[in-house]
Amino acid sequence: MNTLWTLTPARNVNQASWSRRTIMGTRKRHATSLTLSLRLFCEQNFYNSHCSQYCKASDGPRHYTCDSATGDQICEPGWEGNLCDIRSDDCIDNECTNGATCIDGPRRYTCVCREGFTGK
């Protein structure tokens, strides 16, 4: 089959513009034409030039957003791993009190107290 034209889908229906295409031919020695109006767009949560990459942003137990062009998962700050389910910075959700400094460790955190303060 020959390619008549190539169109790239828009990211969503609101960004899709109408295209008009005409196919010319002959039938019983008479010229014929078929004019089409169409617009292409990816359904929600589908990405790339063929709308074949599925990605739905997640906020737990996996923590990622989706790249708006490719649909690749992008881990949110503080998360890592293939599934964005490994906490990489335990200080993000754990606030030290009285001006202490949070030190991130492997799957834990430590608060270092300011001078004149003690505790955990």
C-alpha cells in the first residue's frame, strides 16, 4: 500500500487542527475525487508520534510524572528506580525541628542539632 500522506497526531483533542486531504482517481473513465477532513490526536495518557506509549502519572506507591512528548516516566524529586518507588531523599518529608540540619542516609535520615540543642 502506498502512503498518501503523513500526519503527526496532536497531544490532545484541544491541540488538534483539522486537515483536509483529497484523493484523486478514475472510475469508468471519469475523474473522481474523495475529500476528507480529519484531525489526529492521542487519547489521554498516550504519547509519541504513534500514540503507542502509555503513561499515567502516579502519586503512590510509585511517584512519577510523564514526559509530555515521549510519555517516558520521570521520577518526582526524592524518588528513583525503574518504578520510581525507591525513596532517594528521606529528608523531603521529614522536617527536623529547632533549625536542625537533616542528613539523608540510605533509607533513613538523621537530624543534626544546632549548638545548644540536643535530641534525636
